[in-house]
Amino acid sequence: MESKMTLRDCRDAIELDVPRGYFICWNFTTQAQNKVRIKLYDNRGRVYMEETRQSRKPLPVISGSDYMAGDKLFVTIDVPTSKEVHVWRGTSEMKNQSGQIVARSIVILAEDEDDDDFNDVQLNITAFRGEG
């Protein structure tokens, strides 16, 4: 499943479908001239990642992992110098033989200018059952 959206306010949160108790791993980078602020957090107020980055080179990639403590996971992307941030989100699900979802992969790409290359912000989250 994929979707596109436009963020016009730094408080516009993107809700990510990750169940409570899942183990989450993330990779984040930018390839943008503008400063990018990103925050990955849940509905209980737990912040998993909060970074500010301004780099036209994608290395180093910022990575992390944790158990999902809340019931809903959110990400906000703020580019203070841009009026709009265009976001593409793709989600893949992996199911076991019984048809139950055992893992989910979410890719978020964002464009903060108008060149439509969607390489300014990259966030990849892999979530899977923490214990089972």
C-alpha cells in the first residue's frame, strides 16, 4: 500500500500502523540543503528518535531500535524553510502461513522543494513481533 500527502504544518503527524509490543528498527537520513527535524514517538509520549539534520550527503545514516510501548506510532517531519513537505509512504506486510501479520515495513520519502525527486528525507521502519 502506498500513499502521498502534503504536510503544511510541523505539527502534522503521520500515523504509522505498528502494534504495541512490536520491535521497531529505523534508519533515517537526509539529502537536503534545508534543515530537517524529525520525531518518531508514540501516543503515550515516548520519543524513540528526535533528530535535526542538514546534509546533502546521505551518510552517516541515523539508526535505532526499541520495543513499541504505545498503542499508536507517529512521525513528524518539519522543514522550517519550506512551505510544504510532500511525503510518499509505502507499507509492506509479511504474513505467516495462517495469514497473520508478523512484520511490517514502512518507507517514508519526503520532498521539501519542487524538484520532485523525493530524496530529501528518507525514513525506513521495520516492525516485527518482539516475542512470540
